[in-house]
Amino acid sequence: MVKRLVRLADHVFRLSLPLGDGKVNSYLFEGTKGYTVVDTGVNDEATRREWQQLIDNGMIIEKVVITHGHPDHIGLAKWFRQEVGVPIIYSKIGCERMKKYHEQWQQLSEDDHTPYAFNVKYDGPEVSAKQFYRHMGGSFLEPDQLYGHRDKIMLGDQEYEVIWTPGHASDHFCFWNAELRILLSADMVFADTAPMVPCWTEEDKSPLEEYFRSLDQIRDYPAELVLPGHEHIIHDLDQRIRDVRNAHHFRMQQLLGMMDKEGKTAGQLCRELYGHRHTSTQELLEFYTALSRLMYLQQEGFADSYVHNDRVYFRKI
């Protein structure tokens, strides 16, 4: 076994996988037929090597379950099916949306130059439409089994309830076991930081509103062990939800303080807030998260927007 495989409860283990400068958590639920893997990590050589070492040491994997379609959670699903020969279980919502993005990416296979219009409209970092849709749909595969909200799913030999928790991603799901009081929260809540809640497309009307509703939903579960997609495990879910809400509201107050009567684009506000300290990927994530907060402020009546020269400008009311 690799050294990062950590027992968290009876039959529940965490595998911390490489992700840039950080880690992404995969969870393994032991059962009589083998292990259920929840989330795979990214599709890169280092991550494949971690899994291959486990398999070479005798681990039997029964199936893979995906919580949502971000590349650090679904990235190795194809590898598991093709190289390990195990079924992939994914949400119906996620499958349909990722399939659409995958088809859009394929249509742009010869086009490396057309900019992603959404970023242009909101004055975001430059990215091509092909690059964007590859990120959103490049990991697509037809699942062997689909699940939906309030379905029951077996993780190992234990039955978990499926809870739809959109916000961080439109296809984000948590898994809850009332008897064990275990909540697999994936990217809904972290122990030390606030998960990003991005606005990626025109379809994403107010992801932050959805996210706050999802937080209210999981807050009602008397979880004693919360298993997040990143960082370490959580024991006080209610406190972490309060902290995460406060972190988002703090950033929104900063954005309001930067606005003026003439208005500023989401790109301008994001650059003022974060500067240019980060990698291009981090810059994109910060932009989409700032835009999500601006959409929420507008919906709640703290700001409005107008269009000038095909760019959207936000201003405080």
C-alpha cells in the first residue's frame, strides 16, 4: 500500500493524490467485492502511478463513483475503465452536460483561435473556445450506471443517499450515510478554505445562490465525519459552513468597495482584487469566482450592470 492511504473509519480510507502544489482526495470504501473508489484524481502520470501501485499490491477495485465532472475528480475515469476494467458510475445531470461540452469541443477541433465569447463579454483572461470546452468536456465518457438526487448507492457494503448539491459545479453530489453519520462532501466544503463557486457559462445564472442553498441543505445532516475533496477531514460541519459563508461575503464586500458609479468589468474588479500574481489557470478560476459573486450581488439588489461596447459593467446601487 502507498503511504498516503489513510484509514478514516471502518472500511473507509483516503488517498491523497497530487494536484499541482496541492492534493485532491480520493476515498476508498472497502466491501466484500473489493473497493469502491470515489473520485479518481487528474489524468497524469503521477496519479496513474499511485493507483497502479495499489493495484499491483493486490487491491481489487469493484467500481468507481464520480461526485462531479471537474478534471481533478473525473480525470482518470477512462483509465479505470479501459486499463483496470471496472464500471464507472456518474450522475445523469453531469453526463448530459459533459456530453454537450465534449461535442462542442469536437466541433472546434480545427479551431485554435476563436476566443471564448463569455470571457470576452465579461473582460476575463484570454482563452480560446476550444481550450475552454476541452477543459469542460475532455474527460467525458459514457458511464456504466447513472444516479440522481435521492437515489441510493452502495459504497463498499454500505448504502449511501445521493444528495444533489449544485453551486461549486452544476452536477455536484454528496453522499450521506445516516447510520454511520458520514457525509462525503466532495467540493462542497473544505476544512481551511472556501471552495470556489465559478460562473463559467451563460447557463450559470447564479451559482453562488445555488451554493448557499446547497450549504443549507447539508447543514441539516448530523454528520460526525465529513470527507472533503481537498484538505483534511471535518468534524464540525456547522462551524465550517458558517466560516465558508463568511469568506464569500467578505470577498463580496471587497468587490462592492471597489465599484464606482461609472461601473467596472468583472475582469477589472478581479484584477484589482487579486492582482497578477498567479498562473494562468489560477487567474481563470479567480475570474470565474469573482464573476459568480458579482452575479449574486446583482441578484440580491446590491449592484446592477449595463452593457457598453459589448462589455458588461457592474456598479454598486
